[in-house]
Amino acid sequence: MKHRLPYLAVAVVLLYALYNATLKEPTSKRATPQHPHNHLTLPKPLPSHVNDTYSYMIDVIEHGSSRLHFKPQEVMEGGFASSEDAPKIACYLMALRKESCPTPALAQEGALYFSSNCAGCHGNDAKGIHGTYPDLTRKPLLGIESIR
């Protein structure tokens, strides 16, 4: 088995590359985030349904943070998690913030999605890695004042 492991690892990498090349939408077709100071396009305001911390989190997870006037290094593209997984991640973050979530049962499942989609930048504790990425446990959340 030891001798087969490197071949298996190479096979997995090749299959993943093939998947990316053929099945996933090419990066050039994806919407790229617009920097808020880009004068060619104005940032879009948050949708009217975004009226609390929970819906704000879901909106940023799904659509990114480019319209929130963050610094360039703080802008996140949308789509790191699916629309189905975004509420789970938001509930997990609400639990970390010691706030109630509309569907608390989602928080446990959200921990898995957070660790695989978000923790690489925000850390396992969601406090941001060395101040580079926003602390998702701070109150108020960075950018939340745009909905109040």
C-alpha cells in the first residue's frame, strides 16, 4: 500500500484538474469583484431583504463584499459556499458570536462548512488570521453599518 499512495495522490490531483478544466465554470466567465473605488462601476447597495446580522452574513457569503466599501485586501468574492450552505455557515457564526440564529440546528452542520470554506482566511475561531482578514466575531461586523 505504501508504494501505491503516491500514485493515488497523483491520480486525485489529475482528476481534480480534469474536473476544473471541464465541468466548472471558467474563471474568466465568473463575475469578478469590483473594487469600490473603481470608477467604472458603482458599488451596488445591499438588497432590501438584508436587514439583520444573519441575512447580512448570508448575503456576503453568497455575493461577496465588494459593494461594502472595504479595503482592497478585505474584499471577498462571493460563491465560496453554495446558497444552500450559506445559512448553515451564518448560523455557526451566530453561535460563535453568542447570538441567536433563526434555525439553531444549522449551526452544528455549519461548523463543517465554515472550516472547509472560511477558516483558511478567517481562522478556526473566525477572528481573522493575524489581522489580515476581518474578525467575524466582532460586534458590529465590519460593513454592517451599511444596513442600519
